[in-house]
Amino acid sequence: MTLLAPHRVLCALFLVPSLGVGCGGKSEESTDTAAATSESVRGDRYCEVLLASLEGESVEARVWGTQGLNDCPEAAWASVDARAIAAEFEVTAAVLNGPRYWVLDAFSGEVPEGSPRLFGTLEMRQLAALTLERTTMSSMPYVTRTVRRDAVFEFHAGSEIYELLAPDGAVYVMQSYAQIVDTSLSERDLPGLGARLTLPEGWQYRARTLTSPLVVRTPGEATVVQDELQNTYSLYVVGG
């Protein structure tokens, strides 16, 4: 079995019907869902496994994650064997996406109901099924991707947020940071992260403290970008 290189399925978390993948694609929404609302999730750690199969010019992917079950303990995550999982599920590749940490304060959306299962010793549940076009599966940072997502992200007044400002005036707020490229990255590093990033011409990184709440609504579709450390940002409308 030929494994698909993980960097070709570069993904970021999204709320399901959209706990979200940072690659272009459409979600196959489950009709068996339960409403979910979470508060004070900032700093919460999670991990995902994508079970990906090549289907012509597309990739079919089932997304499994630890969200709502556990905080993806380091030892359990380190023991997850992507090749063994790919063989077990008879897929082209099992892609590991994590660990990641929320930098938002609350979210609301819907999470599919279903029985958790073990990946090694790590309990996960299926969050989404996606169809990804192979032409959109680029690992390039600062490239926008469209995600099917019907969710609300909330950032409280007094919270510090981290933004990417694009030359066209678009503003993207960080939803999660990753310890994929830099395993030591922590939230205390985020205020000064701009000095580490190789931003394209005209782009800026900004850290600021909110004086009023910020709500990012994505009713059906979201635009996301990642930086070179695979931190994920969502587009929002300033004043919207």
C-alpha cells in the first residue's frame, strides 16, 4: 500500500458540520447530530486522525478527533501508529493532525452522535466525512481555503487575540495553534509570533486585547488560512 504523504493533506480543526478541516472541500453532513455548546475552551488541547482514501481526482476523508472526550494525552498521542491505522482501516493514509490548542473562548455548533473508538489507547469519535479535491491539497501557508462550517466562535472582552491582516483588507483571527511544526509552541509565544513568521509581502501579524466581545459566525461556509507553523485562522468581517 502506498501512503499519501501527510503534508499533502494539510488540515486544521473546524466545527462539524464543521469541526473543520483547513483544506478545500465539502462535508457530508450526518443527519444524526446533537447540538453542542462549549464555554471556556481556550487552552484546551485536542488531536485528530484523518482516514484518507484516493478516489480518482478526489480524496475521501473521515475525520476522527478527541474533542469532547479527552485532552489527547501526550503519551497516548505519541503511540498512535499512522501506518498501522491505515492498514487496519484499509485506507490510503491515516493523517495525524495535532496536537492543537484552542485560542477562542467558546463555540457553538453541532457534533455528530456516534460511538467512540480507540486509536491505539486514544479514544476518538468521528466528527466529519469530507471530499477533498486533490488540486486544493496544498501545504502552502497564507493560501485561503474554503471549509463547510456552520458554527459560531466567540472571543470574550478582555481576551487577547492573534490576527493575520491581508493586503486586501481581510482579517483572519487565530482559532487554534499547533504543536506540529514546533512542538514547544505555547500560548505565551503567540503575542510575539509575528517576528518568527515569514509573512508574504503586505501581510501583517497583530496581537491585541479585545475591549468588546468578538463573534465569528460562519453560517455554512468559512474561509481559513494557516501560517507556516500550521496555526489556523478564520476570516471574519470587522464590525460584522
